[in-house]
Amino acid sequence: MSMSQALHALTPSQRNTVIASFLGWTLDAFDFFILVFVIKDIAKEFSTTIPAVSIAIFLTLAMRPIGALLFGLASDRYGRRVTLMVDVLLYSALELLSGFSTGLTMFIVLRLLYGIAMGGEWGVGASLTMETVPPQARGFVSGLLQAGYPTGYLLASVVFFLLYPLIGWRGMFFVGALPALLVLYIRRNVEESPAFLRTQNQVRQPFLTVLRRNIPLFIWTVILMTAFNFFSHGTQDIYPTFLETQRGYDSHTTGAIAIVYNIGAICGGLFFGSLSQRIGRRKAIVIAALLAIPAAWFWVYAPGPVLLAIGAFVLQFFVQGAWGVIPVHLNELSPDEVRGTFPGFAYQLGNLLASGNATLQTTLAAHWNGNYALALFSVAVIVACAVALLAGFGYERRNAEFGALDANSTDDLQTGSRRPA
């Protein structure tokens, strides 16, 4: 199904759900990526080092599994819609408070709490969306939903490019409180997941009981998402620091390059998400990951800002192309009873295991005499290979039926059987 066909296949109610979930993830990512542009300035104001401030990124990522578990369990019990609204309000409030930080400790604590709220959004929004849209539209919608992440990065890039000289790093966080307005849209236009409504009165087994029946799937999913999170954060979080610190570019040039590569990321997510509907989830991921390897060299070693921007565009096209398959892939693999919890919890546990990426890369760069390029390149190539291997030899349940609470589907996952991609 083409992108236009996928859009036409959605009812107005389904489109509202897609828009709300897309914006929820976009604005969540926007709030997160504000920090990566201002690490150096926060370190200067609080009289500390860049690696010390990067601990805030580590803690934000490390706390996301707690948020995924808490908000996921709430969505499986009370519904996706109301849980999503509470989550958006919480992460917006914590973003606003971050701008009022009086010292590094206060800032780090607020970012830790923000990580809990951020961790809840993806799983709840993805399950709400995937359970609402028709199966034939899932691939494109998955790519669109995941494109919210680089769209948020793009918004942060634009705000940094246009407003940072006027509002400073604190003002960036104040702007990050605006997502709270999304709750008004969700309350008025978004309906509850049809799959949740069909099964809410049926007897549900506890999350841990379902998890124990699917241990091989869960372990594989967590390892896969660890590689995926190294793939994305390893090519995003410290890249602006590399541009400013090693290449010596000012905020305008750094912001412009970030705008370019986030456009590439959005295009990649849409393309490979749609492609996965035709060739399978695993094949689409493998192709994107392998093509990212040759692109990585131009991403950090190309001479001049124009060629660097082109290299970054191509790399993020493939990185977020692979990511564009993840929302539908994990939701199709998830048992019905715990779809609000399982995908997001596995995703964010992978984030936890990869949460030391920023500190790892800044430490490696310092060890290599400020060579951020080598640190970025090394991580990108290694994890691209890991993503391709894990996805290629993993599970797949393309176009799985949602909302049946069918024990057979759970047994199918437990045995690790796979459909041809």
C-alpha cells in the first residue's frame, strides 16, 4: 500500500488518533533534544564539565523503563487515551521546571523525573495508534509515528537556530512546556482504542504472568532495542557537540545542519515503514541498518558544513528508516493482554542498557584528545551491524490480529515461530 492509499484508508477518527500520537511523540522528543543543543552552556553556567552535564541525558534515558512500566500498566487497565493525556501533562510540567534550575543537582533531578514521563509516552501512543488503524495501513503509520522523534529533534533544531540567541538555554526549556496544549486536542478528538474496548471486560492475566510465558521473545526484544537505542542516540545526542567543539561551528551552522539531517530522518522513517508493509519488517530493518554503515564516514569526516550536512542527511535517513518499522513490529509481536505495557517496557529497557551512550562517547572523545568524530563513527558502525543481525534472525508477525486475547497467538510467540518476511 502506498502512502496516499494508507492515508485514504483511515477514517477521520483514525486520523485524529494518528495525529495525536504523532504529536505526542514529536513534542516529547522536542523536549528531550532541547538539552543536546545547550549542554555546553549549562556546563558553563553551573561551572562544571560537559561530561558532568551529560549525566542528565544518561538519567533521562535510564528512568524511561520505569515510566514505560507505570504508564503501560495504567493504559492496560484504564485505557490508552486518558493515560496519554496524563503523561503529556506531566512531561510538559517537568520541562518547564527544568528551565528554573538553580544548580546542576536540581537540573539533574528534574531531568530524572522527566525521564519517567518521557518513558511512558511511546508505548501508550504506539499501542493506541496500532490498535486503531487498519492492518494494511500499519507500515506507513508506523513510519509516520516514529518520524515524530526526528520531527521533535527538527523542531528543537529550528528553535535553537531561530530563538536561542534571544532566549538562552532557560528559554529553550520554557518553550518546551507548550506540548501541554496537546491534551486539549486529545480530549476533544481522540477515541479510545477499539481493541482495548473489545477486551476491557475480559479476564486479563497479570503482566508478569504473560511475560513469563514469553521470556525468549522478551529477552530478544530488549537486546534488539538496546542496539536500536545505541543506533539512534549514538548518532544524535553528541553530534551537535561534535559540530561545535571539534569542528568549531557556531549555533546557526550547527542548527542548520541539524535541520537537514532531521529532514532525512523523517523521510527515512516514512519510506522504510511503508516498505516494511510490502517486504516484511525484518527485511526492511536489515536493509536500512546495512546501508547506514557506508554513510557513517561522510557523516563525521566529510570536509565542510555542506558535505557534512549531506552525509548526516543520508545517515539519518537509514537510522530512522530502521526505526520507522519499530512501532508496528513491536506491537504486532506483543501479546494482546499487555500491548500497552510490553512494547514500551521492552523499548525503554533497551534505552536503559544504552543510556550510558552520551557519557561513553564524550569520555572516549576526551580520551582520544577531543576526537568526537572517531567516537561517533565507531559506535555507529558497530551498532548498525548489531541491529542488522538481531533483526534479521529475530521474530516477525506481520499483520497480526489485535484485540482477540487469543492464547494461540501467545503460544506462537513463545515458541519463537516466524512468518516469512
